[in-house]
Amino acid sequence: MDVVPPIEFLVCTIDARIQSVADMLLPPQGGVAWLVAWQLSEAETEAEAAAWPLPEALRRRQDVRVVRQPGRGLSRGRNLALSEARGEWLVVSDDDCRYSAASIEYIRKAIRLHPDAAALQLQATDLEGNLLHPYSAQPYEYRARPYGAFVSSCELVLHRTAPAPQPLPRFDERFGIGAWLACGEEEVWVYQCAAAGGRIYYEPFPFVATPPNTTGTRFATHPGVQRAKGGALCVMHGPLGAFLRVTKFAWNVPHLGLAQRLQAWARMIEGIVYVLTHHPLP
């Protein structure tokens, strides 16, 4: 019989949203655990965060652990969860994700296919079962990904004990909800993991449902998303490569007038400058 590696869901939540976490939990089962990274935006110290009461529905579950963190910042919460994780395979999750028994089977199937992976990318759907964005029908490794392929954080399963890299990269806290660069932390993480020698495999398995309006889809209207575009390109391609790419992108992005294009371009340049002047883990 195959030995099933332990799977741990790393759920990030903030403030009163922890009340919804119990709704996303699957029934207890062997080899599956849940770690909730709970941020308290009004708490200024660890002691203040520890004083907030835990919902009874989570307290009753033996397969659920909760760690608290004062302040906010999604990448900070993800890094807290990575630091506290005990599972071998770690599902990157948020409090609005939804899973089923098939989710666990898809994860285990992908693990069996790629036991050497540093990370797996699977598919996400909206809450009605429609794919979250266009995906390749064929598996691939990150370095051979199709043009235009990208990653959403809820699609990732990280291998804590992967052969390489060790340790796994941390999420860049300059990026993500609550940071000045409001998204892009998963793209930066995947890039840095691959650059450090990690193998990242995509498989076309729809394993998670989530609301479709993610932060990264709001480029046209969200200044933080525009800055994040420039910042992420700077991490991956350097300042000159990023400058050339944001200029081309601003010219070609659809449904924007000239003034909006110039404003988006300027904000992407701000993101490049921010990456060059701020350390990734302040």
C-alpha cells in the first residue's frame, strides 16, 4: 500500500473573517490537517492578538491549528503559516476557498505523478464550477510553460520537504493584499522557487473553488495592482527588462483610453522603483 504524505491546508484570514473558516473545512480524515494564520489588524502586539477568542467551531476540531499575528498583509500571513507548517505538502488557501473530497484525491494524484516537485499548480474554478481562467489542457513544468500562463495563489500546493530548494522561498512581503504592491506574490514566489532549482509542475486537475473577482483581475482600476505588475516584472526581468515590458503592456492593454494608459504606465514604473528601493522582507 502507498504511504500517503501528510497534506496541510494553510488558510490565511483576517479579523472577523475567521468566522467563515469553519465553513470551508472538510470532515476530519487521516493525513489531512488545517493550519489557520489569523491576522488581527487592530492588534499591535503578539499579546493583544492572543487575547482574541477563537470561534468554538474551530476549537473543537483536533485537526485544526490556529496561529495569530498582529497587523495585516497577506504575504506576512502566508510566511507565518509556512513557518508553523508541519505537513509535507502545503495547500495555499484563503478563507473563501472551497474544497471537496475530490480535491484531496486530485492533490494525491498530482503528488504521485511528481514526488520530486517543489510545488504543484492545479486548477481553480469559480463557485459554479467554471474554470477561473483559461488553462492548458496539457501538463507542463514551469520552465516550459505556455505563453501567457500565470499562477493564482489558490492553485498552489507547496512541498515543504522538496529535494530543492531548501528551505522553500518565503513570500515577498512587498507584494500581496495589504501591501503597496497589491498582488503578484505568487508569481514572484514561483519564479524565485524555480530560479533556486525547484521543479514546479502544472496538472489540469480542478481542485478548488473560489470567487472569481481576485485582486489581480482589477488591473484597469486598482493602482496597487498596476504597481504590482511593474514590481513583479522587475523581480523577474531586472529594471531595464521591466521598463520595456511595462511600456509595451501599457500600449497594448485593452479597453483603456490614452490618459488611463499613461497613468497605468506611471504606476507600473512606481512599482519598479519600489522594488529597487525596498528590501523584500522588511
